[in-house]
Amino acid sequence: MAENGSDSAVRRLLVVIPNWVGDVVLATPVLAALRAHFHAARITYLARRYVGEIVEGGGWHDEIVYWPDGHGLGREWRTLGLICRLRAARFDLALVLTNSFRSALVTWRAGVQRRVGYAREARGWMLTDRLRPLKRDGEFVPAPVLPYYIRIAEHVGCTVADRKLRLGVTAEQEQAGRDLMRHYGLDDGQPYALVNPGAAFGAAKCWLPERFAAMCDRLHDELGFRAVLVGNARTEGPLMQHIAGLARTKAVCCHDPSTTLGSLKVLARGAALLVCNDTGPRHYGNAFNIPTVTIFGPTHQAWTDTEYDGEIKLQMPVECGPCQLKTCPLDLRCMTGLTIDRVMEAVWEVLRRHGVRARVPRAESAHTVA
């Protein structure tokens, strides 16, 4: 182990997992490398309950401990119980991938001997090893999050040689995914495209529903792909149903029953294409080598860049963006300016990159493409 001991000295490792779906997938190369490097250690993840399904099946950990749900005094009381549980485990090392004050506080109060993370949110005094985030003129510089996590791993002597995103699938997830495919008739051999029209970040991240519907029709008419709408049924279900209702061709709406983050792995693995906003499941495409078209609005591409050549990222160059706002105070020009034709051009192009023979699309426009 680098700097403060040997690898054999770490018998119990705690890893505080990111809170956002996309960030968890982006962290998977680090999680896999930590398992290989600390192969003799017992590795425990501290995570939000809803992201547990993402890391299950990877074989990178021995146990998951979940943050308490809820709010108020009840959650604070349960957090004390969490601290006691972690203290009893007597961890030698904690790698804090999250940036919150609370995550550093819990590892400190749990008595973890060595606590490694970024000195942010006034929490540096609770960490034994403080890394400095990249800033310029007092502001955080947009930079890919994967190298951000890699710095933490490398600080403790763990080399991350393979930066490919990856996802494991448990037997239960496999069964749940296959059941969904049978339920929606996706196991008949017809190619399908996953369409994820929502985003947890906020409405400003979402392309227009009527354009998603028209794109579903063109995927069917031009490529013979069945459009399959997926998302969080509780928060995105009405949007998915609205788009399915607008589509002229039959778009499958996975609303009831809905996908979970675990069963979605199976559907993504078998998809011919993924089209989505800048949202967490976008990175499933990378993990399973699926041709992916990602529509960006107010968010900066640099935060989540992985250099995956199987993805085309579309973003309108506007004078007010990328603003990182959840709700647009103007006219959402970064989304309204992105046409259906341009998205379909990107679809044809990304399929060609994956070896699918297709006609030449319309002439390239002036939109930003990466």
C-alpha cells in the first residue's frame, strides 16, 4: 500500500459509494481494481439503497451497508446506529468517493483508522488523507469523474489499468430481466432500441416528448427497431406513457411492470441501440458496448466523459450554456434547437461505428457532436 502501510495491513476496507446512478457506473473500474488490489481484505460498501442493484453481480465487494432512509430525527437516530455498526467492524481504511460532509463525518465517528477523500464541503479536518479537487479562480473545473475516483485509488497504491465501465448481473436480475422481455414481447428476435426520455436531475435535462415520439416512429420506419421506453416508473411513468401515446407506431412502455436498475441491465445488454438524455442509465450503454446517442442540454459534457467511441453526444451550442440549472429560466433553447433529423443522423452514424450498414444520412449540421 502506498504511503501509510502495506496492502496486507488492510483487512477491512470501507468504500463510500457515489449517490447518483451514473456516478456509480462510472466508478466501476475503480471498484473492480480495488477488489483485485485488496484481494485479501473484506470489502464493505456504504451506499444509498437505490444504487445497490447496480454494483450487485460485479463480485467486487463482500457486503453492502445502506444509509438510513427518511428525514428528520428518525434518520439521525438511525445514522447513530449505522455509526455504531461501522465502529464495531473496525475498518482499517475508508475510501470516501462522495463529496458530502456527512460521509466524512460518519467514517470519522466510526473510528476508521485511515480516511481518504477530497477536501470539500468543509470536511477536510475529518479525513486523514486529503486530496485537492481541481479548481480555477475558486470554481470547480469541469473534469471527468472517473479520473477523480481513480486518484483516490491510486493514493492508496491501487492502479486502475482498465478504465472500461462494466456491470455484473445476478441470477435474480437475469430472471427479472428475462421475465420483463417475455411480458413485453421483446424475446421474439426483433431488434429493439431502448429510449430513456427522463432524467433525475430535472426537467431542463429532458428533450421534448413530441420529438422523442417522432424519433420512436422513425426508428421503426427507417431501421425496423421497436422503441422500448424505460425509466423510473414512479417519477417518469407519466412521461413515458405520454410519449407512447404520441407515437404513431407501437412503442413499448415499460411502466407496469417497470424496469429496476437491476433488470434494466438485461434489457440494455440485448438492445441494438440506446437513445437517452444525460442520465444515469446512459452509462449502461458503455458498460455493455451498446451504440448510444446522448442528448445534452444544460449539463457540461466534461463531468461524465468516458471517451467511449460507441457513443455520440449531441449538444446545441448556446450562449447561456451549459448552465447546470435544473429548470430553465429562459426558453430551453439548448433542447428546442436540437431537431429530430439531427438525432437520427447521430443514430445512423453510431450504428455505422458498430458495423451496421446504413444509408448516408443527411448533411452534417453545425451542432456540436462528440
